[in-house]
Amino acid sequence: MKSSLSTLLLIVIISSSLAQDREAFNNILESYSMTFNMPTGFSETATKENDDLYYYYAIKHDSLNIEIRYTFFFIQDELARELDSGEIAANPNKMYISLTSVNQLNLSGGNEYQVTRFNPEAVQEEFGADDGGTTFFPLNSGFGEGYQYCVMNILHKRRRSRCLYSHSF
């Protein structure tokens, strides 16, 4: 079953060229059975290197100072590395809220803000994910250059992947 990121994008209004960024982004989406539809009023924008959070693809609103950036964490890759090393430090299916908190701390300059979990039934119905959450905080990092605030959302699919996306404005 394909989950749709387009609905997600409409609810809350990832290097070199844009074509390469989009091709890599599309390959990731395809390998994890996800789809993406560009929301109305947004266009692709170049990804920017920063030391805070790597992201695969970004879109920017055509008239408002809003940028959405997409990051993926692949559970299969994490498990393979840990199994190869002979150690599994933590269950990757239980780490998505901690991962969101750590990234939020990096982007906010070390200030902690609450991550609120989505209702599991609603996140399954709306996004085809098993769990997820959201947090809102002021940006204080290179990632946030040109923006004041961030809404960060995480969608988690057990044994598959996590999609972290941020709305900077």
C-alpha cells in the first residue's frame, strides 16, 4: 500500500542540482513505496549544506518565507550496521521520538521542546504510518538560517523507515 506525503504536506502548509536532488528523492520514495505530490504554491529549491541536519529534498513556497525539508532514516540500514557489528544498542522501532528530540535540540541551539505523539489510529489512516509526532520550536542553528521557527514532524513505519520533515518559516 502506498502512503501519500501529499496529504501530509497540505495539512501543515531533500548534492548538486535540483534534478539530482529530485531524482534521489524519487528513488527513496519509490524504494519505500511512498508517493509525493508537490503542493500548490511550492517549488523545488536547492538543498543547503549545514552541520545540524542532513536533508534530501526541499521545497519553498512561491510567495511566503516557508521551506519544507525532507529527511529519511532507514531502519534496515541501521539494523544491518548493528548486526554486522554484533551489537544492537536499541530497538530502532522505538527510537523515533528520541531521534526527533535530538534533532530538535540541534536545530534549536540546545533548547528542549516537547514532542507530541500523533494518535496512532489517525496517523495510520491519514499517512499509512505506524506512529509519528510533532514539535514546534524557534530555530537557532545553521539549518534555520533565514527562518525563525520550525514545525518538525516525524512519521514512522515499523521495520521500514522514518520520514522527518520540517517546515521552517
